[in-house]
Amino acid sequence: MKKQIRTGMFETNSSTQHALVIRCKNKNMSIADGIPEGVKLPEKVKLYAMTWGDIDNIKLTTIENRILYLYNILLTWDAPKHELISFLCKLDELGINYELTPYDDDVYFDGFSDDILEKIIHKNENLMAFLFADDIFYDTYADDCGSWEQQCEWENTISKFIKESKNDVIELRDRC
């Protein structure tokens, strides 16, 4: 075994923390329950591959944007394409009309952590809560880019978002 020593180098095992907090009226909705009462669906959601900059800046404030966001994350996720097909089938079950556009293989984005994405895609209650949420907080924090005070501020922002909720909350976290 060869050991290499690099003089004057500082190396760290940095990590990124991901937090997704979903405020929703009912965190136990299933796809069989259908569209929540009072929710107006867009006529048709146009599903297209976005650039990483567009994905990074999309506001998760509408059903349409949340669907488009998940679609793009699934396009770029290192998972079998049946995950994407399963997602589209769930949209069909809910009666959400969508239009697929040609896919560009050059699009790449690494948004949600894999763990959080799996918890949304593989648990129908989380998917329903995400799609029909009252509000969503999603953010990442790189451990090696900030101070302890910044870490605490990030945690406090998440705590405040949760405490302000008058409805159910789903909190998903990952560190990678």
C-alpha cells in the first residue's frame, strides 16, 4: 500500500446538508384520495428539460413548477428510467395533463439529494404533500463553506419555517 503525503495541503471530508420541509393540510394523502378539495390544476403542464441554472432558480410555489422540477430531477437522476415512467403514471392517475417535449441529453443537474428524492418518489404520501403543499422550504448548506454561526442560522431558518406552520409538516433531511 502506497501512502502519499502532500506537504502544505489541507484536506477535509466536506459534506452538504439538504433540508426539505413541506407544509401541507394533510400529510397522509394518497394518490387514491385524488386531488385535494379546492385545488385548481393547470390545464396542461409542459414538461421539458431545463438548464441547471433554470432548475436551480425555479420557485417551488406552484403545482406546475413542482411537477416540472421533479421531472427534471428524475431526468438527470442516476436511477433507472422506470422511475420517471412511474412518476408520469402517478400524474396520469391524478388526472394531471402534461405534454412531453423532446429531451436533450446535455442537461445535467444534481438538485435534491438522492435520499430525499427517493422519499418523495417512493412514498405516495410525500409526493402528494410535495405537489399540493401550502409552502415548501428547500435549501442546502455546505459544511466546509461556512462558519458555525452560519450553520446555526441555517438550522434556525428551518426551525422557524416549521414553527410558523399551522398545518402538518414533513421534514426530510440528508447529508451527503
